[in-house]
Amino acid sequence: MQVKLSVVIITYNEEVNIERCLISVKDIADEILIVDSFSTDKTKEICLNHKTSFIEHGFEGHIEQKNWAITRAKYPHILSLDADEALTPELVKEIQKIKENWTHDGYVFNRLTNYCGKWIKHSGWYPDKKLRLWDSRLGEWKGENPHDRYELRTNNIKHINKDILHYSYYSIADHLAQVNYFTDIAAEAAIKKGKKASLFNVVFNPLVKFYRDYIFKLGILDGYYGLVIALISSHATFLKYAKIKQLQEEK
């Protein structure tokens, strides 16, 4: 018997991305559930035009919001996407087959990221395997904000070698702004868990990050934007540990 599928997406001011995401899932979704953090742009209008179930809920963290969203889904079988993601037609066909013959507890897909108009095939960004289709009765969102991940209480998971398309940043300025925002959240989360940072972490960890992504993860093959990504990722590592160190010294 074919399973019913709820597509669950959390949003906040995603008018640039959300329609592309919704169109990509329309042929496999039995429900599209949007949990929105009171967007101030046209996100709500666009979602309602696509006949989604639209709920507004205050944002308490990426992990908390996604776990809350699951409790509002109509069906236990969930496809979780971010608003800036979309399914390829090839992946849609695979999910249609899975719905007709659900044999595993979860399914992992590749994620291919578009950065400033370029598809990034290296830099530690691909295949970027993500568990995004699962039976929600068997797991929950975990991790450390803002880096969430879904964890199943079973190893009955299958990898499908097809892509989710991720439209990450439209400009370098967008990337830098999110780095500053995310490192604030990451530093606060680290302090709450009792983690500390030394001067060694502030200096050494960014260097390791750069050489890992640009040399060992072959970011050099992604051309100019491979270099940009490696430098900004290194900068993000620096900011995270510098902010942790500052917070611990303020306590």
C-alpha cells in the first residue's frame, strides 16, 4: 500500500526561495506543511497560493522548530526540506517509487549546493549526504544549533544517489551575514554545553579548516568560488572560537 507523505518546511522571510521548493514537491506530497516564524515578507501569501497547510509558530531554535513542526504533520512519513532547497525531477521519481514500496526507516539523499550561481562539486560541500525522508515515529531532530540533524533509532537506512538542490547564497555578502548570525548561535550553544575555547583554537582551527576544504577536499577544483568558500569557512571557524572565548571571559 502506498504511504501518505507529509512534506515539512520551516520558513522565515523566504519569498525568494519558497515557491521553487513548493513546485518541486507537488507531485509527491500528500500534505505540504509550512511552519513559519511570523515572516514579514510575502512568504505566507506564496505558500497559501500553493494550497499548503500554513502554521505560524515562534522560533526557539532550528532543532526545536523542526521537532515541533513534525508534531503538526498529518502523516508520520516525513520529507523534510529547507525553503532554499528543491528536489530534482530524478529524485522526485525515486521518492514516488519509495512511496509505493517503503522498505526502510529512512532515506538519505545527496545535496548539491549552488553558490553565487555556481554548482559546487567539491570543497567538502558535495555529496553532503542528508537524511531527509523518514518515519517520524522512529527518531527526532538533534544536533547543536544552528546545525541540526535528524537521528533515527535504527540503522535501517538507504542511500539514494540523487540530488536535493540547495540554493545557498546569492552573493558573498549573504554568506558573510549568515556566518556572523550562525556563529553567534553556535557560540551561545557551545557555552551552554560547557565548551571552552583557547587562543590555540582561535588561531589554529581556522587554518586547519582552510587547508582541509581547499586542498584535501579539493576546493581548488571549484575555481574562484572554491577559494572564496574556503576563506569564508575558515573565517567562520575563527569567529566561532573567538566568540566562545569572549563569552567565557565575560562570565
